[in-house]
Amino acid sequence: MTIATLQTIANIVKVSRSTVSRVLNNKWEDFGISQATADKIISKAKDLHYIKNEAALSLRVKKTFTIGVIVKDITDPFYSQLVKFVESALYTKGYNIIICNTGYDLDKENGHINILLSRWVDGIILSPIQKSIENISIIKDRNVPLALFDCKIDKFEADYILVDNKAGTMEAVNHLISQGHKKIVYIGGNSSDLNNRLRYAGYKKALSKASLSITEHYVIHGSYTFKHGYEAATELLRSNDAPTAFFAANNRIVLGACKGIMDCGLQIPEDVSIVGFDDFETATMLPSPLTVIRQPLRDMALNAVDILLSRMDKTNNTPCMTRMLKTEFILRNSTRKIN
């Protein structure tokens, strides 16, 4: 099958190649091309299954119209939803994305960054592994526009899109305290992870403001996994000092904790209350829909795209910026008042 070109369409419609190009690039009105001619060209392009030669366009304008998006775990609903919103926003601007998954592996992150740079992507949106200054410095050294979301790297100047983890967690723990809970567990991720540290700081501040002391064995750092949430919940609930409420630092931890509570023969919220950080579809499908702290995923994605595009087209010459977005407390049925 012969591949249709601009010239092929031009010969059939009996117009110039430049006229076809202007119509297919949606610029026909700017050049006084009639609606009738535009309709003929568009119709013929569809009939011939015309596909733009993106490689030739990239060479001409020195852009690939491609953005690299690097996340730590694409199977996590938090990241998959963010990628969905990023892709949608960039698609409307004429950009495609290459999705890379690091799995929290520094070597994989480095490899993905090098591959994206070798493909001359126009920009990169990245959720970084927090010990990755050397990896990310490569991007800055190549002067490739970069937007970092989800977490901040200490002593690394860049554009960041973040949420207020500390305030969000305080709101969740304050809610539990207002319902009479004093034995509140914090199940968190890795203790070196900045987001986890901020969420734990919110937990501590909420307890302090309520004049409640921190019980050492009620604080369990580990990993952002179902297994960690399950093991932490079951261990504590089977101890001699069982808690009445849990705060879980992400969506997978909260699901694991819920399973642990049920496997201990307890009910939510009749026996144990729980609040999670992150909203996700499954949260509403449990027997007691989960009360959560919702991160503004769509706003995070749109802010990342906005900052990146403004750096790419050089309309933003301000110093590196940080956009801090607010979380939202979503009250459902996984908590209750106690005496």
C-alpha cells in the first residue's frame, strides 16, 4: 500500500502542497483558504489514512512534541491517576508522553532519564526517588525543562508541585481526636521518605495540640505496601495495648490495615476507626467506605503541565517555584465516636 503524503493529497485535490499542510495543521483560515477546499482536503486525508510525518516536523522545528513522565509505581492508583491527568492535559496541547516506571529503583530511574534524554524529549515530569540528586542533575545539565511532583529533594533547586502533607494529616488525626480517640496509631512508609516525615509531623502536632503523648509502639514506619499495613494492624490489635484508631499514610497501607482489622475479628468502625491518606475508587467499595485525605490529583497534574510548558516556551523566566496545594478531608463511614 502506497503511503499518502502531502503531495499525494495536493495532486488529487488539485491544490498546492503548502495549502494541504496549512489545512491539516488547522491554519487554513489564517491563509484565506475556503471552507470548501479545507473540507475536501480533510476528507481526502481521511480516505487515504494520511499520517503526519512527525520525524520530519521534529527536525524542522527542533521539537519532538514528546514529554517524559517518570513515576515510582505506575500500579499505585495515586500515580496512575496522575499520569492519566497529565496525559490528557498534554494531549490537548499536541504532545505525546513516554511513561517510565522506576519501582523505587535508583538505577532504573537513571536509566529512564538517560533514555528520555537520548530521545530528545522536550521536557520531563518526574516523581523522584529522594536520593536521586545525581540522576536529576543530569536533566538540569542538559537544560531540559523539568517539573518535579509528589516530593521535594533536599538542597535541589527545581520547580515543584506538592501537597501540604503535614496539614492534611493533622486534619485527619484531629478528626479522630474529636471523636474521643486517644490510642491512635500511625502506620507510615519509609522513615527517610520526606512525605512520610511530613505526615508523621502532622500526626505528632495534632497529638501535641490535644495534650496527648506519643506512644512509641503506636508509631510504625516501614513501606507504602499492603503487607506493611496488614502486619502493623494485626500485631497491634493482638497486643495487650490495642489501639482504637489508625491513621494510614497511603492507600495501600490503609487497605492492608483494613484487612488486618477484619482478620482480627473486628469491625470498622464499630470496633476500630481508620483514616487513610489518599482517596481511591476502592475506598468507597468497602463495607464501611473509608474516610480519607484526598490529594488534588487533577490540580497537581495541571500545575505540572502548566509549569513545564511555560519553561519550554520560555514564557516563564521566574526563579524555580514551588506550588503547594491543599488536601481535602473526605468524611465517610470508617470512623465513629467513642466514650
